[in-house]
Amino acid sequence: MSVIDFPHKQAAHCESGATASLLSHAGVPLSEAMVFGIGAGIFFGYVPFVKLNGFPLTTYRSRPGAIFSRVTKNLNCVVKQKRYRNPKQAMVELDQLLERGIVVGLQTSVFWLPYIPAALRFHFNAHNLIVIGKEKDNYLISDPVAPELVWCPAQDLENARFAQGALAPKGRCYYLDQVPGCGNLAQPIVQGIRSVCSDMLAPIPVAGVRGMRLMARSMPKWEQKYGQRRARYCLAQLVRMQEEIGTGGAGFRFIYAAFLQEAATHLHTPQLETVAQDLTSIGDSWREFAVQATRCCKGRAEVSYGDLSAMVADQADREEHLFRQLRALTKQLNK
Amino acid sequence: MRKEDVPQDSGVLEDNQVVNYALDDKGNYCLTATAGWAPVNEANRMAWEDIKEQLLQVRQDVTSGKKSPLTYYMTRAQMDVALLSSYSGVARWRVRRHLRPAVFNKLGSELLQHYAQLFGVSVEQLVQLPATDDLPLESGAVDDGEQYE
């Protein structure tokens, strides 16, 4: 069968990477960071009443699927998306699309993908990849986080598409049907920054900087609440959410800073460059937080949950300041 | 983070590389390949250790006849009753019953085959405990996580 010529480029984050590659393939070359920014990918959430492996849900990014839908909407692309009940039908339709020369994005679970390193194969159901060809019973895949193209057996891909549990993909596939050339990115960029600011500064206790403060307040109680051992695993999970594969470093703070830098050039607004520098320094502190949290995990006496909590509270203050500044800037830009 | 500070601590990624965003000499962001980072390796190892401890407990329960071997395979696949129920299409209350040795031992071959296929093992393997857990933790691809300071 056929293999479609596709510009594979390794990215930091699967969703922004997949979206950027699909757009590039359709003739609109955007960088991953730009897609991440327009798609308003940065976020923070601490949701103690939703449990993941028994620990509070913590996230440094927006909800899965949000980047793709925001970017394609802001760039006026026509998107075709479909979910399936029947796995066999889903695979047949995938083959038909490939026959027509269409590259297809899929939502999958990393648990079933054999080419993902074994240690990273947990039940995470919102991994994005792009199928670009098929030969016999193997699919050729452009996985945004992999350095090269990879082959995946059909049965494994089918399992990955029909994974169960939270965020079950239900065979979701998507592709770009029509992509208007986008001459002016100014409007989408400003829109992207605005939604990020409103998300991060939202008056909701679990979201954005308020979420950070909520987490900071609860951290000193973790040991009491979960017991010493579980509290450590909880901390380990936090570090993984922040740094494990797909964040570009510092829980998406660096990739967003890269976007702000690019936006500064696009909008001829040097102030954005300054904001990018501030965000880089905030990101560096998140990295330091990860180092200290790992020390605490390992039971080193010199780092306590109280210290970590103070670090998070400080990060909340700095991010609040930054996003307020950013919001003020977008108001100026729109005049 | 500056480009030259991007860590290269191999571990969970095995021989693979992912990319980080870092600053070059001129202060511009660029994509930089990284082999991994010690704190991440450590956090990941702890997540597997958690599973390993659970498996140890389940092994004891299976040996002492409190739980069925299905419980072991379910735990090893990082599943709980709800998730196993969605994957197998067997109702939760039935899955819960199948975790009891008395019920599990009387299961028909069709249902056993169904579970075995889901966990990628044979029926003979499914009805007993494997000798080793075969977790990524034991493959030796883990940093000791001490070199970051």
C-alpha cells in the first residue's frame, strides 16, 4: 500500500506537534511553539476531587484536544473528525483515507503502543499521532515525540485507538479538509494569549494560579492525609506531570516562552520578549522545584513539604503577575 | 534553561531522545535533544515501585487463597475493576466476583480465553502466577538519580 510523503518533525508536546505537522503538510508552516500559543496550551489545574491512580489530578496544560480545536478554529480550517463504535470499521476507514492520500491524526493510548519505551506506558488516553502510510499489517506513524518515523502493527494501533477509561479515544480520528492560507497571524495570536490569561486568572479555585495556591495550601497536609509513603508517590506523580515526556521542560513554561518570543517578532511588540524572559525564569524555578520535590520523595530530611509548598505559592504569585501583565498587553494590542 | 544546561541523564527513555525548549547563546529559544533528566527517572521509578509493591501484596493474597490470579494480571496491567470491566466488557460486579479464587476456578474456558487475550498471555499462564513481574523497573534501565546537584 501507499506511504504519503510527510514532513516529520520531532516536537516537545504531542498535540501541538501533531497539529503543527498537519498544518505544515497542508501548506501552512507554523512552528510547534506558535501552535501551542495560538491553541492556548499552557495552564495549571489542581483538582483534588478527581483522582488519577488515587492521587489528585494535577495538570500543567489545557484539556486534551483543546489546542487542536482552538488552532484550527482560529485559523478557519475545516476539520473532519470522527469517533467510532466499531473498531473494524474505524480501521477500514483509516485505510480508505490513506488510499486517498490523506494523513490522519489519531487519539490513542500510550499503554498499547509498542514503540513507546516500556517505562512510559501508562494508561494515558490522549496521545496524538499521525498515520501516514500502511504496508501489509503495519502502519507508518509520525509520532510527534519520536525522533524518527515508526512502524506499528495494526492490532496494537487498534487497541490504542480503542483504549478504555478516562478520556477514552473511541477511535477518534481527525484530518484537515480545507486550510485557508493564513496571511496574518496577529489576530489568532492575540486571541490565544487572551484565552490563556483568562484561564490562568480564572475565578475558579482549582484552575490557574488559584489552583496553584490550593495545591500549595494542601501540600503540607499530604503526609497526614495520604500517609508518608503515598504522599511521596503523590509528589512523584506531580514531578512526572511536570517533566515527563511531552512538556518541553518546566511543565510547558519553556515552550510557551518560546511562543511569546516568536509572537514578539510577529506583532512587533518587544514587551512580549520581556515577558518571555520572565516566564523562562519562572520555568527555571519549576525545574528547581522538580529537583527539590524529588529530593523530598527520596526522604531527604533537608526538604520538607512545607518548603515545597512555599515554592509553589511563590510560583503562583509570579505567574499571576506575569499573566496580568500579559492581559494588559493584549488590551493595548487590540487598540 | 540554557541549551548547555539541558540534562542528558538516560533512564526511562532508554536509547531514545526527546526535545526540550532551551535558550541558545543569543537568548533565542531552540529545540534541544535530551536523553532524559534524573528527577524524572526517579519519579518514574517511584511510580513503578508503587505498582511493584501492590503486586507483592497481591502475590501474597493469591498464594494464601484470598484473591484469584486474575487480580494479579489486572494489577500488573495498571487496571482496577472499573477499567478491566470496560476493557473486557464484563460487568463490574462479575469482574469483582472473578477476583475471588472460588469463582475464578470455576470459570469457563471462553471467559478465561477472553481475559488471557486482553493481558497478552495464554490461558495456562492466566491461571497461575508468573515467576517474575517483568516490570520496566527491573530491566536495569534506571539511573540512580544522584548526579544532579
